[in-house]
Amino acid sequence: MEIAKLAGGMANTMKRDKEVEKSGGERSGKNRGPAARKPGWASGLQQLYDSVIEEPLPDSFKDLLSRLDDKR
Amino acid sequence: MSHPERTVSEKADFKKELTEVIPHLRAFARGLCGRPDMADDLVQETMLKAWAAQDRFEPGTSMRAWTFVILRNAYLTDMRRNRFRGEYDEGVAERILTAPAGQEEPLHLSDMHRALLTLPAERREALLLVGAGGFSYEEAAEICGCAIGTIKSRVGRARAALTSMLEEGDIPRRSLDDDLAHGAILKELDAVVAGNGVAAKF
């Protein structure tokens, strides 16, 4: 069953060629690794990643965004 | 393949979406290159490239996936120019992650971080995309420009390496400062870059 899923996924990828998938990562859950085998550090990795997402944006990013409109 | 010039309102939409994706770009970049200051430089470089290439973005598709491709390519280019040496950020050393249930010793963020940085770049990015970024194997394969089976194998190897390091206490101290290790990483990077069809676009 795992092999069938994999083959199906590859066929889809080929069909779509290089185009980036609609709705991206927001559609989670499909084709993920088996959750039951998650090791203890997996939540640590998620925390490490999420802690950066939750950081307030440094001013340098706001400055860059405000400069973008002048670029073209 | 020609894209019409974006209207003012489309540019505004693009900018809004680009703004929303910045925290995700920062998290991915931090995981890839370790040092927060270098990671933020990489994100800014990515934003400028994305802005310049905005005519090539298909409205309605994933801005996160699209910008991750740009960031990844910028990172690989910088790595090959020897800008990043997988440097370890001492600033995180004191922070501790909450202990996963059933584990006696809390997992130290510094250990997690160091273990992550010892992984070859291609495995590290695969694990970041699937294990933290919430991308499916299929989406990660598209971002990296490789087959799904390749991503699965990279994630599997990365997981096995982290389990060995973090659960069996086998963390190399400063292996990335070692020139031999760095040479090996650059060699692998050449392979990653060579196999990446999407890279040519940026």
C-alpha cells in the first residue's frame, strides 16, 4: 500500500511538471511520514522552527518592504 | 510563457503575500544556515529576488513554496561561495526546549540545533521542509527539484542521524569547523545543484 501511494504521488508530480502546487503547504497531512514512528526529538525540531516563525519581525524587514515599491 | 505586466492591485496582492511569508522564510533560512544574522540576510536577498521575479509568480499558487525555491537556490549559491560555514550560534545555547513526554532529560535547543547543522545540506533541507515546514513529500520534492523517492530517502536518513545523535547522545562537537567535513558538504552541494532543474530560473 505504501508503494501504491508512492507511485501515485510520482505520477501526479510528473503530470504537473515543474509548476508549484496550488495552495502549497497549507494542505497538510497528505503523504506525510508515519506519525506513529515519530522520535522524541521531532517535537523539538518543530519548536525550533516555530519559535522563529513567532519572533517579531526585525525593523530591517519593514524597511525593505517599504523600499520595494520604488524598485520597479 | 509570456506573463503580462502586473497591475497595481496585483503588485499589492503580491507584496501582501510576500509579507505574510517572511516569518516562514526566516524559519527555513535559520534552519538551513544556523546563524540568525546570516539567515536574515538570506531572507532579504530572497525577498528582493522574488520581487524582481514577481511576473513569474502564478497568482493563486503557494507563495511559500515559490519563495522557498528562491531562498534555497540563494542559499546553495552562497554556500558554494563559502559564505556560510554552518556556523553554530552560541546565543541559543542557554535555551531549553520542553521535554518530550516520557523523556527524562529535556532536549536542549543547542543540541537540537547543533545536530541539525551537522547534517548534509540536502538532508537538512528535506527534514526542515517535511518535518517542520509541514510540506508533503511531494511538495518538498518540487521545491528541491528532485523525485519524491529522493526526498523520502533524505528525510529518512536525516531522521535516523538525528535519532542517533539526540537519543543516543552521539553529537559531534564542532564537526562543521573541520575542513574535511566542509569539503564533503561542498561536494554534496555540487550534486544537489547539478540535479536541480528549478535553480536555473533564478
